[in-house]
Amino acid sequence: MVTCANITLEKIRAIITFGTLTFETPDIKSFTVTRSRSTLAATFSATIEVPSTTIFPAGEDIVIEAGVQGDLKRLFTGRVLGVTVNPSFE
């Protein structure tokens, strides 16, 4: 007799807010938050699909929240110091 465990699909969501701009899943393709006990600062990088006319001014506050739908946890708060733009050819 073989018994299989039930697998439940959880829809992971993310919201990234840059000042007045807000991006949500599915436009957020990926993000990484890096923390270290040896430094007080944390860093993040994100891949977000945005219109080519979007402007990300440096100095804006940023908030990253992620988790299951309806229960997002704040993972990162900080300030944008620089933005790198790479075109997507999808």
C-alpha cells in the first residue's frame, strides 16, 4: 500500500514600493535581500518588469513585502541609492 502526502499550492506574492510607485506580482520577476551580522546595512536587488517611461528617482524610500496572499511580511525597508536599468527582450 502506497500513501502520498497532499501537496497544497501556496501563491507567493510580493509588493515593492518605491516612494509613490508600487509593483506587485507578476511584474516582480525576482528579488534578493542580503543581510550580514557584521554590518548594519542590508542590500537588495530586484528584477521588475516596468514600462520604459518609468522613472526611479534616487533617495526614495523602498519597502519590500512578500509571503502568501493575505499574509505579507515586511522583509526590507530602506532608501534607493542607485538604479541599474537593463532591457528585456522577451
